Amino acid sequence: MAVTDPAFAQATAETSPHLRFGLSHRDSIQNYFAWQARQFAASGKVLDHGAGSGALAVALLRQGVRSLVALEPEAELAGQMRARFAGEPSVEVFQGTAEDYLKHAGPGSIDSVVTSNVLEHISDDSACLRTIFELLSPGGKLGVYVPARMELFGSLDDAVGHVRRYHAPELRDKLTRARFVIDELRYCNLLGVLPWFVAGRVLKRATVGGESHRLFDRVFPICAAIEQRLGLPYGLNLLALARKPL
């Protein structure tokens, strides 16, 4: 399978150094996406909502997902993923929004949806969550990973097109209003808080270098394991695991 090729996961980052939405170095943080894929524990037919460069899709396939829809509205990114996953019969690349895919495939056509660092870009995120609810089959699972804490919003958020950062009560309310049952909701990635705050609020930077990403990815697995045990009430991101009732 192509996704097991060590060179495969770096292909997009090396050939596309100027991707939008902060995607340029995503393929250099494989540990980070492998951790996300484990948390989501997606199964059945999985939709990667806002798949971007395909970095999370690769991690999901490595976790054993056998049927994956990589959904991406941006034409350039969708084109790159078609090339990236060429010859992978388990992957369908669909250019469009969740609403477009609902019209294409119909209600209840997906078993699991993962949306990683996507909802914060969408003006009407509540409407998007309602669409995802319709896409899911009864009992279907939703994994959400979003940036957290508005006090951390700075130049980096502006540069990558964030509309908001979330607080836990806000995300809980939006998921509940979309009729999801929430199984887990917690802050994570405490490791990233200080670098993000310094770069975005103090230094007013618009980008973070590739070497910083690689250093972060080397340290992340240890820090993630520690903070999950401690259940820390703060972090750069929020993780939510929810489901559609039977």
C-alpha cells in the first residue's frame, strides 16, 4: 500500500512549500496526526472533513481505515490529493463542502467523520455540524479537533484564516444543539500554548518554520501521554468525541 512508503508522507510538503491555511509543513508532523487518528478511532466508511494536504488521511489509513473519503473544497488541494492517493482504491477524493457531499451521497452515507482544524475556518460552524449529523448513519461517530482559547488568538490565527478559537462550553453547546451525544471533550496540546502565544501575540509572526514543526513532533508524543493522564484543564486545542444517537 502506498501509504506505508516512508517517502510518501513527505511528498506533499516537499513539492508544495506554500500551501494555504498553514498546511505547508503538515507532513513533517506525522506523530501529531498519528495521535489524532488514534483518538478518533474512526471505523467503517470515514469522511475526512477538510482533508487539506492529506496528512491526517495518511494517518487514518495507517490506523486501519479501509474506506476513506477525503473531502476538500479547495481545488488545488483536492488535485494534489488525487495525485497523492492515485492507485489507492480505498480513498475517494471529493472536491466540495460537507453540504456538497450530502447532496452527492445522501443522508446516513458515512459511518465516521473526522474534522481536524477545520471548523474554526467556517463562519457558520453550527450549520456545518448539522450537515455532518445528517451525513452520519445512526450510531455514527464524530471526532473534532479545533484550536482552543480565544485569549491565544493572534497573528498566526489571522494568517491561516481562523474565524475563532473555541472554549469548551461553546463547543459542547454547538455539538449538543446539532443533536450529537458527547462522549468526551477535553483540552489538549499544552505543549503548543507558549510557542503559539509568543509567535502570534508577542512577536506577531505570520508563519512558523519547518524546523519548529519537526521539533514539536519529536516531543509531542511524550507530552500528549502525560497530559492525558493528568487531565489538564487547558491547552492549545480541544478534542471532542461524539456520536449520532441510534
